[in-house]
Amino acid sequence: MTNAKILVVEDEAIVAKDLQHRLVRFGYTVPVIASSGEEAINQAVEISPDLVLMDIKLKGKMDGIEAAQEIHKHLDIPIIYLTAYADESTLIRAKIAEPFCYLLKPFKEKELQTNIEITLYKHGLERQLKVNKKWLDALLRSISDGVIASDLQELVTFMNPVAENLTGWKQEEAYGRHSSEIFNIANAETHNPIESPIIKVLQDGIIVSIPAETILITRDGEEIPIDDSAAPIKDDKDNITGAVLVFRDVSERKRAIEREELVVKWEEINQLKNDFLNLVSHELRSPLSNIKLMIQMIQVSTDTEETQRYLQLMEAECDRELGLINDLLDLQRLESSSYPIITPDALLLQQWLTWVIEPFQIRVQEHQQTLQLNLSSNLPPLFSDSTCLERIIVELLNNACKYTPLGGEIILSVSHNSSEVPAKTIITTSNSIEIPATELSRIFEKFYRLANADIWNQGGSGLGLPIVKKLVEQLQGNIQVESSNGWTTFTLTLTDL
């Protein structure tokens, strides 16, 4: 290191001058020479040299070793001892001051220069290493994640303040303890312990993440939801020397997600409320207005036959109102699990379905529709609740009759699949009308009605199909809907209860 500034500490004036001349020839700067320990300390603080050549035996109360120790308290500079003494006690005292080199007098010029250059270079590396270490330490202490490092025995070697706060352990307490004692994690739902990811990192040498829904159990027993990852620490030869664990408190993130879910849920509830109000305003108000109008017509009518007709219409509107109220109550009971208990019966579907669809035969004829019943041969009895199943079939056929155009077809089919375990009975209703795919996905939603229902003059509460879906769930079955090529098909799959 050319132009390095060197402080020479030597109480023999001739030896000191000789040293100064040699050093100048080497290309170094020697601004001052100190002859005592006290003077060496003052000069070092004043000029801040790059290196000190320190004679151990100095005149006065303080020798070179004591002076070196005092200089180290103020400055981070390397010191080379120059001495004619190599006794054991002197060497032991010299080591305490951590010198970079120890030269015995007399020494050769080349030996002196070589040791000075090695010392300056080594000190430069150490200084850079200290700067890097401080920078890394500051970085690890300032990041918002917790950091825990361990050695190959899984013993804690480092913790940053965030890790201290989250675990409840101070670094000085955790140092040398097993990492699993400090980083105690478990499943959030079962509270079963989870193996520390550090173990797998040290075994496999790969980056490892903890499972979802993991909690950190602090020293005080507090539970904190976290996520983290662990990675191996490797030396310059790619050998694993330890592991580092980085983790963070995700409580706020979970609360934010929960808030978002609550907002979505509230929006859904608000939409249901709006749909319900729309239903009430239309489906309840319309019959009441009709009934009021009919009452007024009866009051001014003198024709007994006309009066009877209005009374019949009023009765139909009242039935419509009562049906809506019953649907609302049924759906509420189904959603609150207070629906009547299922009572399985042995249903002979060939006879039972013929009886169920009989009322629809007149209705389809009035609408110039056809209702076809297709039954597979040798259908076994189906053990199911007749009341629930009848309600499902009636609601599906009601929908089919309402939305099938004049001259359209309605097909009710039943088949049995005994090759599956358990065996399945499959009931399908198909009608010759196609529903757009955009509406098909919402067809089982409460209060949802097809966009063109009013165009077809088919009012409705939007409760029939949601009730069907809930009843199917009561029967432990499954229902699906498809619509293509001018047909809409509901497929009901049931097993014996």
C-alpha cells in the first residue's frame, strides 16, 4: 500500500531515524516519531496513521503493549511490534493487544516491508469484513421479517429484533438453544406440532416453506399466524454450515382477507335483500292489486255469474299469495335444518310417477304441449322420502310447463344404474326450450328468474329451483342442469336412503 502513513514508536533516536529513512524509501509516509507510550497515544489520535510500528520496551511508566491497548480503544489501526525480547511472558502480554505481526530485532529490510504490506492488506480485508458485517447486521435488524439462524446442530446462532418480538425470546437467551424450542409452530386448526423447516433444510439442502394455516406459539403461549421459509447457509465451497429462517406475522393480512370476505358476504346479503324486496313489490303487490280491483268490480256488478267469476279469480290470486308465503317458509326451514325429518318409503316408480304426473296431463293439453314418461324396464323400488321427491318432481314439471312453448315437448325419464356402488336411480326432466349459458349458472340462486320470464308471461318467485336443490341435498342426492340444441335437461341422481 503506497503512501501509507506510519507512526514509528521507538525510544532510541538513532534506531527511530533509521526506521524512518527505510520506510520513506519503501514509499511510505512517516510524519512523526514517538519516543514514549503516552506520546504514541497522543500522536496516533492526532494523525490517525494507517499503521503503527511499536517498540515494546519504552522509557517511562508505559510500555509499548500498554500503549497499543490504549490506542485500540480509540482507533482501529494495525500494530506491528518491534522488539529484541522474545520471552514467554512478553509474548503472552503482546497477544492480548492483538498485534498483526511481531518482529524480532534485528530484522532485514525486505522482512520489514513484506510484513508491513501483508499487515496493511490483511487489515484492509478485516475492515471491509467488519463494514460488511455491520451492514448485514443493520439490514437484518431493520427488515420487517423475523430472522433466526442456526448451525448444523439446529442451535440458534442469531435472532433479529423482529424475531425476538414475535417469539418472546431475546437473542442472548436463545443463543445455543435448539431452534424448535424458540420457533415453536403448530397447525392452527388441530394445534398438532409441526416439524421445524430447519430440519428438512439441513437434511436436503433446499428451501422449505411451512404449511398453510400455521401458528407460532410464543414463549408466553400466545398464538400468532405466520408464514415463512427456511434456506440453507452455505460456504464458498457449497457446503451447508447452517440454516436461516425468515418468517412474518400475517395476522393483519388474515384480518384484511376476513374483512374482504365479510364485504363480499354483505354484498351478497344486500343483493338477496334487494331481490327479496323486488319479489315482494311485484309478486305480492300484483295479486293484492288484482284482488282489490275484483272487489270493486263485484261491488258494482249485478250479474251473479260475473260475480262468481271474479270470486274464482280472487281465490286463484289468494292461492298464489299463499304459495309464495309457503315457499318462503319452506326455504327458510330447509336452510335452518328445521325441515321435517326424512322418512324413507319403498317407492315403486312405475306406479308412483304415473300418479304424480297425472295432474299435469290436463295442463299440458291446455297449452298444446306433450308430456312423455319414459321408464326403464325392471326398475327396483327406490327407498326415499316420497314427500320430498314429489315436491322435487312437481317443481321441475311446473317449470317445464311454464317455459315450454306451445306445441313443445316435456320428457320425464327414469333409469337405474346397478353397476355403481351404491346403485343410482337417475331421473331426468327435459323440455324443448334452451336457456342461455350466462343464466344457467345462476338458475339455482334464490329469487333469480330468467331474464325473459316476463316476456313469456311467466311470473314466479324465483324460489322453486332453490327449494329443489335443498330438497335434493336432504335426500343426499345430486342435481345438475344442461341446456343445448334447443333442450334444457335437469338430471337428478339418487341412492337409497
